[in-house]
Amino acid sequence: MAADNQFRGPMPLAVPPERLASIQADFSERWRQLLDDAQRGTLAALTDRRFSSAAWQHSPTSLMAAHAYLIGAHTLEQMVDAADMDEFARKRLRFTVMQWIEAASPSNFWASNPDAHQALTESGGQALQQGMANLLQDISQGRITQTDDTEFELGKNLATTPGDVIYENRLMQLIRYRAQTAHVHERPLLLVPPCINKFYILDLQPENSFVRHAVEQGFSVFLISWRNPLETDTDGIDQAGWTDYLDEGILQAIEVVRELSGQPQINALGFCVGGTMLATALALAHARGEDPVAALSLLTTFLDFSETGILDVFVDEMHAQSRDRQFAAGGLMTARELGTTFSFLRPSELVWNYVSSNYMQGKTPRAFDLLAWNADGTNLPGPFFAWYFRNTYLENNLRQAGKVHIDGHPIDLGALSMPTYLYGSRDDHIVPWTSAYASTGLLSGASRFVLGESGHIAGVINPPSKNRRSYWAHDENSENQTAPHSAQAWLDGAARHPGSWWPDWSTWLSQYSGKLVRVRKPSSRRYKTIEPAPGRYVKIRAV
């Protein structure tokens, strides 16, 4: 991606005269039409979620303001697209303008929001009082409340798949889930979630738990639960780096699972950053002469960071150097900073929507397990974050064989020759699906790529019982031995299938999981039960 994103000063905004004249003419015509419609009383209803309620439709003044706002927003977006500048600068300008546009919406101000006026009248003033209470509470907790997370408790109605913590160190706990079938595949499966979030996105409630699904398909499932470091910790976790997470985290977990199962090779799955870490750890193991994983699954994972979508606007050498200096002696990249960054990638949905609802209308968000998980953020050791930011988003070093050295070993993702299941989400704004597909050109083994509907999280968490959405895949039973070079070419040849992609993954993985054997009671003198799942680490909350 942006290895050339060096120091860049402000650039004058220039729009070619003929393009500027066209934009001005379009604005004038839209404004003239709006004034005519307003005078005739024929303002059209709006489908934009912010302005679609009956209160907006029944208030000519508010509806006029909404129409005017949308015309102005459209004109600003046209100006950005027409500006004479390089594409990196345009991306940043587009992101900045988007933030201003979203913030300036008339739905964000009490005086111009008829939904807020209606709530005030109907509640006899209670909506305003409750909204102020909601605002003060959010100020005290340092984040916007997106869901009623008091309805959820880990181990009771979230992360409830039965299991036991059987190993722990300063970075992670390893959970072994209990079998729920009479027979299981002899080769176990290790799940590696991202350390930037908590693992229970894969084990929400029983009806949408990926972990439970895998267990019910007869897989012996293990999972890494990453520790959430705090400023009060004194064991040096704030100085942990990328290599520590590979060695003490992933490769240590693989070794424990191999020892417990008696299998020389296991299967492994990585989600998001967990997939990037897992692939790098396996390349490190290969460089050391080891081959511990038979089949690999990567869900919404970057290996090639050439195209990172909207996150590209945060990436340049100045930012990388700032983080290098900030975390040179350790420290934490806080959950609050990470959460704020990701929320403002989609500000209309994740910020301003709640300003209108929570503060101006005095509403309490409904209980939603996915948003409760989203609000339960994690801190990261600063050195880990600084290494990751520079070597992936900025310099894209992992895609170049031998560019990265870990523990003295050159890393080559192309050396990974095991069969791989690659999943991308069509509307993913964190890992664009074309970037997830790019992994087919890096890994040397046979790969099966599957594209699901929806976004980064909702696309992954799509249980078969819901019978929702669809996925695209090539219909052959085995992996694509020669995947098309172009993601679009792959899509052109893919068939659409209704429902969840989970059964497709289960079918694929079962052929690499060995024979079915009768479940035996786990016994190990070395790895005894420490505590029931979900364990202590996942319950540590960032402050």
C-alpha cells in the first residue's frame, strides 16, 4: 500500500474550471427545484434513515432543511471527486469531508430534529431529562452507549459453550471445549481470534455461536483467549511485541493442542488480525523446520495490505514514527482510542445515530449481543501495535518473501503449502473482500475462497439456523488449484448459494480432520482444568 505515504504537507484544492462550472450548474438546478417544490408544498419524502420518520415528513421546515443538507453534501462530494490531487490525498480529503458532512446533519441538532421535538412533547419533558442523563453517563464512561449491555453477562448468556481453560501464560488462556457428539474427528481445531477484540465474537449466544457450531459438527475445538492488558499490570505485558504473540501465544497454543491430542499436525483457523498472526506464526514455524498445521482457515484476513480501504487514510510515515516513539519503552494502545477510530469509520451508524436517539430523544438502545461485544474493547501492548502498523499497513512487508525477519528467521508466506479456506465479506469496510482474495496469490497451497454477504462481523457470524443472506463459491468439491488472478474474474465464475457459508466450511474442513473416533474423557497430568470457560482473561475490562 502506502510505502510511499511519506510526509505530505497541505495541498491547494484546485478543481478544473469546466468541472467546477458543471458542479455549480448542478447545484443551482437542484436548489431551484427544491425551492419550487417547497413553494408548491410538494417536497418529496426522503428514504434516508435519518429523515424518513413521519415527524420529518409532517414538518415542512425540517424536511426542507434535510433536502438542503443533502444537496450540499452531494455538492461537496462532487468537489472532492473533481479536485486535482493524487489519490492518497483525495482519500484523506474524502474522509475528512465525510466527517464534516455527517456531523452537520440537521438530525444531530435538537433545534432542527422533529423526532426530538415529538419525543419531548409526548413524554412531557421526560425525554430531554433522560437524554441529559444518558449524555452525562456516556461522558463519565468515555464512550457512546450503543446497546443495553446490562442484559449480558459472560458465561451466562454470552460465551456459554461448555469448556475449560487448560493452559495460561501472560498473553493468553487456552480453552478446550467439551465434545457434544459421541464421536469427534481425531485431528483437533485451534481457533485464533484477533487480540484487538475479545474472542467471544465467535461464541456469542448459543443460536449464533461459531464455536458451538464447530463443536456440534464433531470437531475437537480449542480457542485462544487473549489477555486484556491494563496500565496497572506489572509483569511487562505492556512491552510485548509481535514476536511474543507468535511464540508465547499462537505457537505455544499449537504445541499444547498437539501434545494433548497426540496428533503431529492440527488444523487452525484465524479471524481478522488473528488470521494475519496465525499465518505469520506458521511461516515462522516453517522457517524453523516445523509444519504443525494440516489445514488452514482464514476469515476476513489481510496478508497482502496493498488495498486496505478506508483505513488507508490513517497510514503514513509520520504516524508510524509517532507510534514508534510513543511505544519505544512500552505502553498501551488503549481500547478507547481503537474504538473511537473504528466508530468514526462509519459515523452515521456508530456515532450520530446514538446522539439523536440517546441524547435528544432520551431512548435507551436495545440489547444487542454483537454491539455489547463491540463495546467490550481491549487494550494492546504498544510495541505490538507499532510493529503491526509499520510492517503491514504502512510497508506491506509480509507479502514480500524474506522482507520480515522474526527471531532471526526470514518469513515467507509463500512457503505455506497446506490447503486453505479463505473467507471474505462482500461489504467489509475493514478488510475489503478483494484483499482477502489476494491471499490466494500469496499462499502456495490449494485454496478455496468463499464470499459472504454483509460486513466484517455480520458476514462471519451468520449461523445456518437463521437461513439469512447468501454466499458465493465455485461449485467444485475440491479447492481451486489455480484460482483466477483477478478477484472479479473469480466472482464472475462463482455461483450464489442461499444461506450461511458455515456448512460449506464444515464440509471442507472435515476432509482434513481425520477419522471419527469415540469421545474419551480428557486426561492430562500436565494440562489440568484451571477454571471453566470462558475464563478470567476475557472478563478483564479496559478502563
